[in-house]
Amino acid sequence: MSHQHLQPGGGPQPYSSAPLPNRGGWAPPGPGGPLRETPPKPILLMLTGEQVGREYLLANRVTTIGRSASNDIVISDSRTSRRHVEIVQENGIFWAVDAGSANGFYVNDQQVQRAQLQPGDIITIGLIRMAFQWGNLPAPGPQPGGPAISTVMVDPQAVSQILANPNLPPQPGIIDENYLLRIDLRQRPVTSFGREQGVNDLVLDNPQVSRRHLQIALHNGSFGATDLNSTNGTYVNGQRIQAVLLNDGDIINIGPYRFMFAQGFLHRSQEDDSVRIDVLNLSKKVADNVTLLQNLTFTILPREFVAIVGVSGSGKSTLLDAISGVRPATGGAVLYNKSDYYSQMEVYRSSIGYVPQDDIVATELTVKHALYYAAKLRLPQDTTEPEIRERLDEVIDDLDLELRQDTPINLLSGGQRKRVSIGSELLSKPSLFFLDEPTSGLDPGLEERMMTFMRKLADQGRTVVLITHATQNVELCDKVLFLARGGFLAFYGSPREAFEYFGVSRFSEIYVKLEQEATPEEWAARFLASPYQRQNVESRLQAIAQEASRYGALPPEDFSRHQEPAMPAPPVVFRQARRVLSGPRQFTLLVRRYFEIMTRDRKNLLILLLQSPIIAIMLTLVFNRNDFANPGGDYGSAKTLTFLMVIVAVWLGTSNAAREIVKEAAIYRRERRIGLKLGPYILSKLTVQTGLVLLQIAILVGIVWAGVGLGAPSLESVGYLYLTLVLTALGGVTMGLLISAMTSNSDRATSFVPVLLIPQIIFSGAVVALERMGAIGEWLSNIMVSKWGYQVTGRILGLDAIPSTRVRFNGPPPDQADRIEALFPGSLFFDQKTFDWYLIPKRDPEFTLDVYIQWGILLLFILVGLGLIFLFQWRKDRRFTR
């Protein structure tokens, strides 16, 4: 049986294995060309696809082949199952065994379930062909004849060619997106696009696409595109649209899919999810005119695996952030598929995965729960729970963490933790992957596994760019970019070419040469004059010659037209990424996640919950039930206890919240870039912290009330006291969150807590009377939440009715006691048992302001605090993008 595939615009054609240009330096011989000897070890040689020419050593007993990154050989093809074929070695014999695939596989063009392999056998999986080789048999060359298997990217310049031949036969019925190259929109009044089968004419099965995403309607000879409130949006010529009339040549982006409209047809790119990156004369200047990147120019082709390496201070992270758009450059340009990326960031937002050095998942959660919350934030709002579970299973399988999916992340190894962070980005099937030192801190074995995993991600069809200090496994990359100190490009090419260029045998020796052999400027000049620059940079830029000349990225002799001078980077369009979930749904999800994080960190939660009862018990040991009695109470003790309860409430709220934003800065920044709203995020923190202080204050009030009595207040008064202390504690929570929003790390946040708490004690009015503070001190007391909490608590507990502390003195004889007491009622008291005289000082009422007014002031403190939290966190967001 002859294996066949569909060709554009026609029926089945005989299968051809004509080669693609490859990245590995191997080219299959043409017809009549020399035969190639195979190595004595058993290998699989890739004959077609992006990996053409690559060899895989069959060293294991079982070698798995499939679409999942957990396989030994990863194939990026939609017809390939996640685990498609196993190559099994038994007693020196190799067998190809179907692993339960959906579409089967072929050996020498015969579909089989299990077959013994002989040297020279051709295995076909979808459109991918590979040869089994072992011994000295010649390697099979590509079959002559027939068109080459190639992929093209929709280019607006091709419009005129397409318009010349628009009359292809219509394609009735549901459109098969796997084979589609051209859609005839004239055959239907409305053509719908979306993820859900059965309701859309074109099913685009990708998590970045909504269930019902877009429809194109024909009306009076014109075609109009209407976005159906999709989560990630529809873009026409780089602009997000709601409804627009289509013109010939318009480029339409739906998630990773790209189409060009021309005369009633949609022409679909065969490389929807591929992105070519061109970096043109890129520079970065910061304060004091310091230059971090020095006019860098290079190209990263789709599906390449590129490592950025260099000495410390060479600008590796700055370059990665400039390419990814996290912190844009100030000069030159970054082009994605020939379009300026900085002005169209939102178009590619859902197609980019970015993993910083720090974890971007909450390590208190289990692997599966962390990825679940990540999926809810990243996938379209209409994604169902079964779809989420299916996607989670796929990603966990890709990560090879099936056996650890219920393990808390903080119990995993460093490499496994990094894979979970990568998994959170894999959920939306990004086309581009940027990683900042994913191998940092890993031992050599884990480092090799991580680099191999990155290689598999690239083999799945993604472009992978990473920073690494590791040198042992850089050979796995397609290209390596060396930066010299100061942001100069010292080399760009394949790992093998790097050895040749620097004249070394180990990558570690390159670092030494960069530092000792020449200045950074000299290294940059050497590379510009080298054949490697022409081969790896200039040759690639010929495909975008016009754009490259505009930014001065190629020498003038390469162009027939006048070269324009290098230009500053186009203005960055900081459009807020559209949220995947609505604000209320984000808030609900974040509350659930934050609550689970808090409850899973049981040791910390236990400490938080024990603080309140321990403090309350200590208070009952120091104070007694008579302190609030009237008469006979002790005003000084009652006042002190009241003040301590208020300060404890402020302290609990502040200390609880001081680290809660800054400790997850990496998670927050990444989620902000994929649509997290600032409001739901901050309010989720406040909500969970409110629940915590409600419990803490209830324990505090309950124990103190039971132990000291508080003057036997009514149940209503106890409720008022509880509400007052809760509002005071929430004032402390907002102060803590404000500290967290203002500081850059957890240590600084913790150190800043006393700076805010000590003034709460000094200016509360309990330690020093307000009238004795002076004008400045009295003004400062008005902005202390402790003052207002103390005032309203004293009013509720009736401190003004408790007599002042008595002062004993030697007075008149006892027989005159009645007459003198009558002359100074309430000020002098004679104890008939001890025959002592006591002076009871008079004082003005201190707690006079209405309770409801003071509650309003406490609420105002909370609202103002929230406003400041929003302001400082927003400013921090802006600073990070510079």
C-alpha cells in the first residue's frame, strides 16, 4: 500500500521524501549521489521534517517516539499521537511496536502493528519518515521525483500571486484544519471559527482559541469579520478588532493561526505556530546614558534552539528581556515574522512562554493543583473542566511528572521544580519559549536532563531561547550566541562553529578567551569581519532585506536602494493584556489559590493561629477582673489593657501581610503579562487576610473577655469591641500589604515592619497624652490607625467611667473623715478598714467621639491604604518593564 498525503489544492499525491533545508549540517544525497556509510551502532536517521538529517542512537531497551516531550524522540506533527511507536530491543533484535496510536505507522509503506526491523527499513509516522540503520548498509537517500515537502509562511507580498489564480474548486462541509491551505468563504453566508467541534465550520484545536472565536459573513459582496467575544482576541493587520470589513491582503491572527484574505478566500499559513525572530541593530540604554546592549543583529529561525551565553555583566538577561518584550530595548527593532513586535505585543502575547530564574508557581501547592490554577488563568474562559483536566494530563506527561503530580512542589528536586514552572507555560501551547537560566543551581546530571528536555521542546515545533552558564550540553542547541562584557556580540553560530571560531575544544575555554584575549569592542569587530557573520547573520537577513536596511542591520552594498540610517526602537505599545478570566472570576480563583497556599503551609499557619491565644493568655495573667470595675476599678490598668489589645490587632494584621505580595513577585509579574488584573489580585490578598484576622481577633477577644471580664459588658458591647479590633487589624493588613508593594524583597519587607509599628505605639495617645505631644505630634497621631482604634475601644469599654488610680496620703484624723469627704465628693476617700486616706484625681473625659464616626475613620484608613497599595504596585509594574 502506498502511503499518501494531501497536497494543496488537489487530491492525494504519491508520498515524497524530498529533503527540507536542515539545521544539523547533514544533507541527504540526491539521486545518483554518493552513498553514506552508517555507524556500527543502531540509529534512527530522520529523513524528513524539521529534524531531517538528525541521528538518534537506540541505546535503551525501549525507545519511545511520539508528540509528547516525554518521549525519547519527539515528532512535531498533528497526526502523531502523544506516544505513537516504541522501538524495542529484544535479544539483539529490534522491533517497531505500535503504542496505541490513533493513525498507526508504516514500515516500508506497509501499515503494521509490530514489525522486526532490518537495516535500511523506512518507518513512516504521519508525514515523518526515518530510516533504521545498523551495520554497514548504505543510508537511504531521498526518493527522487515528486514535489518536496516544504512549508511556507503567509506573506503579504504574495497577494498578487494569489489573486492571479483565485478559482480553486469549493470545499464543502466541515473543513479539516490539518490539511487546509485555502478556505473558500464564498460558499457560505457565514463561516465560523473556533475550538469546539460541531458548531464551527473551521475547528482550530488549540487552547489559545475560544470555543466560538470568530465569524466571517458575506453581505452584498463584502466580507466582514466579527470577533465573538473571544478571550485572546482576533487581530487584523496587528490590530485587535471587534468587527471590521476585510480587504484583499489583510492578515488575520487567531491564536497561533495566521490567514491572509484575498478575493473571498482565506489562505492559511502552513506554519501557523512558527515565529521567525529578527533582531536588528538592537541597543539598550539606561540611566546616565549607560549602554547595556551594543547594536546587536541576528536571526532566530522557527523551531530553533538557541542558547545565549557570556560572562557575567555581558547583558544576557537584558537581551532575553528585550527579545521577549519583558523590558523592551531603546534602539533598533525586534521583528516577529517581519512585523515590529513592540507595537504588536498583544498579538503574540498568548504565543509566548517566559520562565524567569525564580519559580512562577506557588511551591506550597502540589504539581497538579499549581498547574490547574495556572491553566484557569491562561486558558480561555470558556474552557471546560474536562478540557482543563485533559490538558493538565498532557502537560504532566510531557514533563514526565506523572508519579509526582500529587507531591508539593517544595518537595521536588531543583530540576523538577523548574519543569513545573515550564509546564505552567506549556499549558497554552506557546510557539516561543524564553527561559532565564533554567539550569542554574542544578548538578551536572540534572543539567543534562534539563537541556535534553529543552531540546525536545524545540523538536516539538517551538522556538526555544535560553540563557545558560552551563557549557557541557550546549551542543544540543542549534545556535549559540556569545556576548562579551558590555553587551557586544562576540559570536553567533552553531556550537561546532563556535569551537572552530574561537580555536578551542571546550566551551569553558571561550569564557577565558573573551576576558583575556581582546577587548569587547575587538571581539565584536572580529565577528563582523568573519565568514561566520556572513553565513549565520547576513545570509538570513536577505529574506527581510528591506526591513534590515531600514535599521542599518546590513552593509549598504547588499541593497540596490539607498540605505536608511539606523533608527531608534519603535514606540512600545503597552496595551494591558486582555484578561483570560473576567475580574470577578479572577478574584474567586485567586482567593481559592491563596487560601489553599496558606492552608498547605501548615507550620506557618499554625504559628499565625497560635499568636493570638498565646498573647491573650499572657494578658489574662497580668490583668485581673477588678481593673474594669466601677467603682473600685484601676483606670491605669484598664487603659493599658485596652491599648495593648489595639496594638496587638495592628501588629497581627501588619505582620501577617507584610510579605504576601513581594514573596511571589516572579509569579505576579508573569501572570500580569498574561492578563492578571491588579484589582482582583490585591483584593484576593485582602480577602484571605480578612478571614485570618477575623479568626485571630475572635480568639483574642474571647480569651481576654473570659479571663479579665472587661467590666462585664453586654453581648452587644463585646460585638462592638470585636468589630472595632477587626477594623483596626484590617488597617494593619493594609499597612502590611503597602510595605509588600513598596519593597523589592521579603527581607526588606520584614525589616520595614517595625518602622511602621513603633510610631503606632508612640503616637497612639495612650503612652503620651495627646495634649502633651505638641502640634506636630498631635498631627502625626491623626494618621495612626492605633489612635482611632484605641479611642473607639476605650469608648466601647467605658474607660471614662472608671475612677482614676487612687493616691494614698496621710490625711486628717478619722473622726473628721465624713465631713471632709462631703466637702470633696469623689476626690477624697477614707478607707475605714486601713484608716488610710486616698486622693482620687479628677480628669476630663478622653473617649468622647461617637463610635460610628470612628468606625468610619478606620474604614477610611483601609480605603486609603488600598489606594496606596494599588499605586505603588502599579509603579513597580512600570519600573519592571524599563
